[in-house]
Amino acid sequence: MKKVSYLILFLLLLAACGGDPAPTQPVDSQPVEEVVPTVVPPTPTPAVEATLPPPPTIAPVATATPPPAVEEPVVEDETAVVLNTREDFGNNRNLLTGELVDDPAVLLQRPIAVKISNAPPNFVRPQAGLNDADIIFEHTAEGSVTRFTAIFYDSAPESIGPIRSARLIDVELPAMYDAGLAFSGASNGVNQRLNSSDFQTRIIYSAEQGYFRTGEDKPFEHTLYGDASGFQQALATKGQNTPPNFVTFNSFNSIAPEGGQPAGYAAIDYQWETVEWRYDPENGRYWRWAADQPVLDANTGEQVSAANVAIIAPFHVEDPTVCEEIANDTCIHLSVQIQLWGSGTGLLLRDGQQYNITWNRQGRNDSLTFTDANGTPFPLQIGNMWVQLVPSWYQEPVLVQP
């Protein structure tokens, strides 16, 4: 296919915005993580309302030919589904995906964020439950390997995993989606922040209901999985399985807006492997590939797919107070804080089209939302979404072709 553009998401105007300088690039190697002991639930501490730093400013996405501004779609198809206000969702549509649910009662349960491993591939793939998640955030951990945080709301797969340790991004995501958090340990610095967070009472520790070991013949740390219904029961035991309060939410429209450019293929080079999204016009979804192999969901054997793929590059800054890996009494990998607050430019793929968008999160309890060039809410396609969080120090890691 003829290359149309290299999309550069990362010309950070640090001098202009006064933000923290970009960190030096982490060592490009796959770390051997230390097995973290089971965390005993701490005595609950009073909720702490986090103070958000000033929002960063990120340079606009560069394109060979700037597309026209995204305009409000003119809906002519009477079968089109348009969801702009909370009332549009009624009581039977998932506010995270716009999808109808068979039983509205499932929307009265709290979402759950689950930490899922992505490396090494021979031990963790195929992962279980990826196609059941409403939103999945992919981010780099130590070195350049990636890890997922999956948000489950209206579905309850019996197997999710393998579940691994949390990172600093997980101090943000449960607050954004009023969710519980299931994970397997964390570094001391991350544990301290989670245990003093405003959602500490919604943390589901690995000694609580919902976790199980598969007994597979592979390293022990890759055998922990979870049952979504069990996690819901664990929250209910603590009086926390209550309806979520989504402070902000996205618009949805089953008809693609005007102003897009063809995007049948997108690749994100995470250095340790390349993630690809290939559009299928027959079903209107993007299929996921990694390292030239289709990514499958272990629960069904089906290839992982998404109705929406967001590619954004918020500031990634190494936190000198949190060490993720120690060797010979020396910290060799600091934890990376992904500053998913404020706003910045990015790219949204839906219906085989690419759109320049602005991502937004102004308050701690705001979820990730998108607007177009006019500041109007950008409509997602009804269905699930993957959010590709790309380090701000990467050079030209994103390629999109028709």
C-alpha cells in the first residue's frame, strides 16, 4: 500500500508550556520482574483528593496534507444511532461503548479495571478476556515492553488474565472510570500511592475473591487469572459494588463523521514489537496484530478487534521516587508517570478513517474524552475502544496507510 503519512505525535513544546522535561529514553530491554508478594489489604485511609498538575501542551499531529476540520455529521439514515446526551443512552446503553445491554441491571454494577500482562509473549499469549473489555489502555512498562489495563463494565468473563502488577497509570484509571482495581502486587512506591488513593476501598487485593491460579506449566507469576463475577462479589462484600458515577463521557454516532482520511492500516512501533491495526470493511472493525501475528482472545479463540482505536502521546516522565526494578542494590528502572490529564492532540481511527482529535481530562474523576478541531465532542463508533499510549520520547513511531 502506498504510504500516505508518518504521523508525528511527539513534538513536545516543553519550553513553551513549562512542563517537565522529557526523560531520557529507558533501556530498551525486557526486564525480569521481581515476583511481588501477595499484598495484604491495609487499614483504609481517608480518601485523598488528588491535585492535578497544570495540563501539558502537545504539538499538533503532523500530516502530509492537513484534513479539513471535522464537522457535525448530517444524519440522513433513519437507522443511525446518535448518542450525545446522557438521556440518549437511556437505562439500557453502556455509557462507555454506546452498546445496548440485554439486562440493564448490569449497568448498576461498578466497572472493574484489571491489570493484564503482555510480555513475554510465549508465557502470556493468548490473553483471556480482551474482547470482553469496553476500553483497554496499552502502555509501556519498564524498558519498552507494554502492559494493559482493561476496563470491564457490562460483561463478566469467567477468565481474565494473566493478571500482573500495577503501575503508576493505575493510580489514574480507576478514578477516571469510578472503577474497582484488580492487580497482582506492585512496587513499594506504587503500592503506597494506591493504598492512599481516593479509590483505596475499591481495590481488590489478590487474597480476595475473584482470583485463581491456572496451574499451568509456566512461571508462577504468569498463572494468576480473575473471574469478573468474583471481583464483583468482592466489591459487594465491602459495600462497593454500587452504580458508577461517570463525570464525563464520549459521544457516539453509528455514522462516521465527515473530514476523515482513509486509514485501512495503522502501526505503532513500541520498539520491542510493532502493534498493527488492520481494518476490515466487511464488519467495520480493526483487527489487532502484534509482532506479525494475529492477537487472539484465549476465551474464544477469536482475533482481538476494536471499533475505535485512539493513539495519543501524553507526557511520559520518569518518577525518581518510584523504582520498578532493582539489581545489585541499584535501581535500574524508574517507574514512568504517564500524565494523562489536561489535553493534547492525537489520532482516532474508526470506520476505516483517521481523524485528528484532541483528548481531554481536566478533572481527576473525568474519563478520557475526545473533541474535534472546533472543540465539539468527537463521536466514537458504537463499540469497544483501545487506547494506545505512546511514549513522548519516541521518534515517528506511528504509521498510517489507506
